[in-house]
Amino acid sequence: ATATPSLTPTPAATPTPTFTPVPTRRAAAEYPPPLIYPISTQIPYPVDPLPQPPGQVNILLLGSDQRSGPSFRTDTIILVTLNPNLDYANITSFPRDLYVYIPGWTMQRINTAMAHGGFETLQMTMEYNFGVRPDHYIMINFRGFKDVVNSLGGVDVQVGKRLTDWRTGYGWYTVHPGTVHMDGDLALWYVRSRKTSSDIDRLRRAQEVSLAIGQKMLANGLFSNANQLYSHYINNVQTDLGLSDIIALLPLASARLEDQNIRRYALDYTTVYDWVEPYTGAMVLLPRPERIQSIMEQALNIR
């Protein structure tokens, strides 16, 4: 078992930088060194690239808390893996508080990478820490998320576990297991709620709602018309996917949703552990690299 680091605060003196040259399989020049010190924990070696099966595409679904201005965090991070040679798709969730190396910056929560340096920095962060460089991204904020759900007439979420938490305007609110119809407000609260649960439990709920949105789009016939889907929702999201990309990917995504053949993965407490960052006292999650690699190999159809 991996030992949990000591929670004893680091002395105030700035420690010697701990950036370690990358192994020979990757040139150090591929990843910029950190710019911010002190760094409270060892920067890990980069993960060797995981081989991608032919034709496979990886897309990041990101839920941001951006309201106004440039500052935001991507508190929902889901990697969608589509392979035309397989009869299933995979989705893999990453906890927002996962403490990783963000190339060219420092060790920090993964949910800060996109705001710090855009999709290119998040791509490098995913590649450095997990061995996969996502091909595309789709990011939506609170308002856009609610608008999408409401435009569909709400979604039917397959709730896997009872949740009771405080909901503004309602007091203590409970969502029971089973099929629950949710409008935009309820779906957003359900995804974000964490006072009585955890960041790890949010991963499951975000997957449930994301799949419900996909199923409702399919049921409403939106996947049969890429032009309509693109024009209807392009103002609700930020993405590097163009119309031609969507036309190419839509039949594959539609088929997997119709078959309901989606394999779900998450970096949970079998692959991460709690740690207190000594400079700030913040609770974060540190990865267990060997266990994460096992999950990523399955999620990326390597084994």
C-alpha cells in the first residue's frame, strides 16, 4: 500500500525545487519546467504515452464554474473515448481536486489547468499525468448547462444512490434512486452538490446526468441532423469541434447511446488519496500512479 505523506507543515523557508528531468522515453523539452515555487510535493515523472488503437478519438467534456471574467475552474472533467472498431464507448471521470503537475506552471488541482493555459495546457496536463492527449474538448458553464437541459424539456436521470443535501430555496432536498426527471436547475444542483457527499461521489452523478442529456438528445432526434444540433447548441458551449468534426463523430456517438453500451470509469478512492497541502492547508487528492494506469489502460481500450 502507498504510504500517506506526513501532514506536518513544511518549514517557511523556500525548499529546493524538486523538478526532476523526464525519463529518456520523453525529452525534457517536450514539457516546460515549473514557473512557480515553492512546490510542496515531488513533481512526478511524466507517464509514458499510452498507445491509441486505430481510429480512436478522445474528447473531454468539461463543466466550468465561469460566471464572468477570465477566471474559472473545470469542476467536471469527463474523457469520452470513441472507437469505430468497438461496439461500446467509454467515459472516464477525473476528480476536480486531483493534485497534478500542470506543465509550465506548478503542482496544482487539475481543475485549474484549462483557465491557466487553455486547452493546450489541459492537453499537456492529461498527457503528462495520464498518458493520453485528448483530441478535442467541449466546455459548458452553469448557464449553458441549464439552458441545454431545459431546451430538451428536462432529462430522465438514472440515479444510482440516494442524495440528501441543502438546496437553496428548498432546504434539505432528497433525490432517491431510480429514474428522476430533472429540469436544468435540479440537474445542476444534483451534479454540483457536495456538502453531505464528496468530490468522488460527484463523479458518478456527473456521469449520470451527462448520459441522460445524450439519451434525451437522441430521443429528440437531434443526433440525426448534425447541422441542427450544431446551430442549436454552439452558443451554449465552447469547443474546438467544427461542424465537419461533428458530422464525422455523430453517427458513432449516436449508435453507442442507442445501444446504451457505455462503459464507465472513474478515478476514485481506489486510485487517489486525501492529502493536506502544507502551504495552504487545502485538502487535495494525490494520485496512485500505478493504479491509475490500470484504469486508463482499460478506459483507452488497451486491455
